[in-house]
Amino acid sequence: MEDGHGMHMTVNDKREERFSLHIDDESFPHNPYLKLDFPHRCGGYYKHYFQIVASLNGIVCLVDPNRCILWNPSVNRVMELPFPFHYPDRAVLQRFGFGCDRITNDYKLVRLLYSGRKGHYVIPPVVETFTLSTNSWRRPAAPGPMYITVQHSSSSQAFASGAVHWVAHGPPEEGTFCNLILAFDTAKEVFHELPLPSCLAAKSNLNMTLAVLNGLLSLVPRNNGPVGDESYSDSVWIMK
């Protein structure tokens, strides 16, 4: 699980989850991945399959509607976390981020919980953080972000420079649409904003997600982007 290696989850025709570790070394593409045995089973419906939140220092963070799990495939050790306490009755949108506090070297999981309905989510969201050393959830004192995070794939966050990052946008009701990068500092537990390149900031259907390339925060295209639009399918933006 070295830096630059990527976790991936697929569902086969028997509706079984399969996890693979994609290897980025001299053996690729002749030996492109390793199959991994995950000791937990998911729920019986597709929507209950595990989402890979992130992979960091060999630890994979996964969530489903009822569980949060940390998994170290190299020793096949699994730790199931207590689930967050706040879950309103109304339809919700939840986003997770997994990172490490570079001051205390402690792992943290953050959850953003938006209530409401699609297209009309209430902001700011409820914010909860789990700290591994205390094995407990709590709410940061800092206010939640006034933006809605976007999830294009099973893993939509990136951890770089001590912060978890998501692509986000302002609420549609405000009238002025704007994409940006929302960051959560895992040490200070505060949110801050990073602007996107001007040619991407106003894209209403921005087809990019975040990653870390050689330690640098990057915007990368999704593989189902419109062909011929260079801002979607041909460019990778790197934050120097």
C-alpha cells in the first residue's frame, strides 16, 4: 500500500464485492492488480455496498449506510468504528473524508451530513469527526461549510498537506453558480476554500474529481467525460 497505489471496488454478476489493489510499477500492465480478501460482507442491496472513502498509509477506510470500517489489507486486520450519532429522519446526503492529523499523527474521519432533498440541501451541513485515539465521534467547534460537496465516484476526496479536500459548489438558490475545492484541516478542524482554475469554476456539470499526484493536489477527469472538451477529458490540473 505504498503512495501512488490505488484501491478499487467492483461488483460482479453474483453481486459480490471484489477489492483489488492496482500496482503502479514496472510489472504493469502484465501484472496490473492484486485481488484482496475482505473479511466483512456488505448488505444484500447494491446501495448497501461499501464505499471506499480513501486509502492512507496502507489503511483503507470504507463505509456503508450502517458501518464505518478501517482495513489494513497487508495484515488483514479490520476495525469497525462506532457509527455517527446524528441521523435525521429526512432524506440526507452524506460525504466522508479520511485523513491524518500531522501534529498528533492521529487518524481522523470526518462526515458532512446534509439534510433536505436533492437539489435543495440545507447548508451548512452537520459536521462530525471521529478520532482514532479516542475511538469516539464529536462535533468540531468551527462552523460547517456553506457549500455542497460533489461525489462523482466511490472515492471522491483527496488528502494532501494535512487536509481532506472535496470538489464543492455553492447552493443553486444563490443564483451565482461557482465550483471550488473545499478543504478540512484535520489538525485545526476548520474548513477553508481553494479556487478552481477560472475555466472550470463556472462549469455546471464539472466532470472532474480530486487526487494526489506525487504529493500534489490534482484535479483529474472522470473516464466518462465528453469527448473533445479539453477541460473535461484531456487535462489534469496540478496545484503547485
